Amino acid sequence: MSIISKDISKAVALLTAEDIVAIPTETVYGLAGNIYSEKAIKSIFETKKRPFFNPLIVHIPSIDQLTDIAAYIPEKAQLLAEAFWPGPITLVLKKKAIIPDLITGGKDTVAVRVPNHPTTLELLNQLDFPLAAPSANPFSNISPTTAQHVETYFKDDIKMVLDGGACTSGIESTIIGFEGDEPVIYRLGSTAIEAIEAVVGNIEIKNTKEVSPDAPGMLARHYAPKTKTILTDNILEALKLHKNKRVGLITFQSEIDNPNIEVQIALSTSGDLAESASNLYDVLHQLDKMHLDIIIAEEFPNYGLGKSINDRLTRATK
Ligand code: TXA
Ligand code: MG
């Protein structure tokens, strides 16, 4: 029997009983549990096979709960929360003592956001605790953007995926930390950097574990298909190089006429970066099921959401 269901009250019952439930957000599906339940949080880490040092994002129903979670809110954090919540920005702030160490990997900061999905906002409003939710995929695999993706990963491990349809943004939230009171980007994501800069001015990107030990989840290989994947700014050259292989091609807009290609998908024939982002993971899931020899992906324009798409494609190639 399918574990996919639209029944919010069933999700409330499971979560209240310290169980875990996969939930929809505008970015990707999350694997959610009560932040105050050690049982639920341990079960999230075990189900994902995620190392305990990699902390979780806390999801709250509105900006009003932020002061329950964060001990200190820099002015620019407040501005960002007001500008983008509900929406795909996660803020990493000094945590209140009540936030369990298990959530934060023992750090004194906590990641928090208000997701922009009607089903999950309704769910959060019915609960009297926030939800910790990492993306609902096994550690380092492609993130899920449909209830079916989650079911494929976890049908034997969890009782329920709350169905909220396909995720509209399609890549994870942009994560912003603070050095002193100044924001820095820890993870590129569904909110374009230019939109963030319009609110808080110039912002530095510290998008790797190497330059930012404060972002423990930024592993080089992540969001990765099992099929070997390469990223190129010269598709024809790459096709020549892999000419006797079964190739799956991902492009931004264009269709390439070449007999080597077994399957090709343009992420947005109209050249829309937001549409490309929302299609990216589903296309990777699809191609990964086809047992191709190689996935060749075209580099995206390096601005707006194109920057975030290039970041995910680069991690998929490691
Ligand atoms: O869009 C999203 O953010 C999705 C949906 C479900 O909300 N969630 C998500 O969670 O992508 P996850 O666990 O896959 O990624 C969370 C990232 C990890 O890289 C983690 O290291 C980082 O957030 N993080 C969490 N707490 C942190 C903290 N206190 N300091 C620095 N980084 C933190
Ligand atoms: Mg993840």
C-alpha cells in the first residue's frame, strides 16, 4: 500500500506520537519530526543515514515564532525574514538554550525558516512544536521534489508522505549565516542572490566546507545521481569525447541534433531559470533510472537562479 496521503490530521497524529513524516515544502520534501523529541530526531538521522554532526533546519509557521528559537536577531536577519518569509531563505542564528544539541550538531547556532507551502503551513499551525526537517533523501542522494520520489527512497522506513504535489521552487532554500551582524551565504538556493542583495546590500558567498567550517553540510559531493555526471560549457566537445556511450543530456533551452544522444531534456525551452530550477531534480531522478553510461549537463548562465543550478550540478559531478 502507498504511504502517500493528503491527510493532515494523520500527519499531526504521527508527529505528536514522536514519529517522523515526510512533508512538502516549496523547495524540496523534508523528513520531519518534533524538534523536542529525541526519539524523532534520532530517527530522522538514522533513516537518512546522515552523520550527527550535520545539523537540521527548524521549520516554524510564522516569523512570530522566531524569538522562541533564536537568542539574538541581527537587524539584517530581521529584514531578510520580513522580506522573504514564508519562503526559501534559511537563517542561521544564535540559538536559545531550549533548542536541543541534537538539532544543531552541538553548535550554538540554529538554522530556521518559514516554508512557503499551504499544506505544511497548515500542519505547522496545528502542532504545538516546530518541525526539524532535512531534505527527505538518503545522505548525499538527489533531493526529492515529489511525494513519489520520497516513497521510492523510504517506503520501507517511514509511515507517511504528506502529499503536497510537486515542489514549485525545486532546489533547497538559500542559507544565510552571520559574521558579527553581517550576513554571508552558506548555501546558494532557491532565493537568488540578487534578490537578497536588494534587501541587505552586497553579500559574500562562503559556499563550501573549506571556506566555511560553519556550514558543515556543504560537502563537495551532494545532490548526486548514481550515474556518472559531467558539467560542461561545450556540449559538442563533450559528446565527441563520449561518443560510444549511452548519453543523457540536460540543457538549459536548446535541443541538440546528435545521434549519440539517447535522451535529452531541456529544463526550460523558454529560457526561464526558475522553471529550470523547479525541473532540475525531477529530471536527474528520471535520467538516473535509465541506467545510462553518462549524464552530460550544460552549464547555466552564472547569475540569478542559474548560479544555484550550477552549484547543484557541480556537486552532482563529484
Ligand atoms: O529547502 C530546504 O532548506 C529543505 C527543506 C526541507 O526545508 N531542507 C534542507 O535541509 O535542505 P538539509 O538538512 O538537507 O540541509 C540543511 C543544511 C545543511 O547543509 C546543514 O549543514 C545546514 O543546513 N545547517 C543546519 N544548521 C546549521 C547551523 N547551525 N550552522 C550552519 N549550517 C547549518
Ligand atoms: Mg539535503
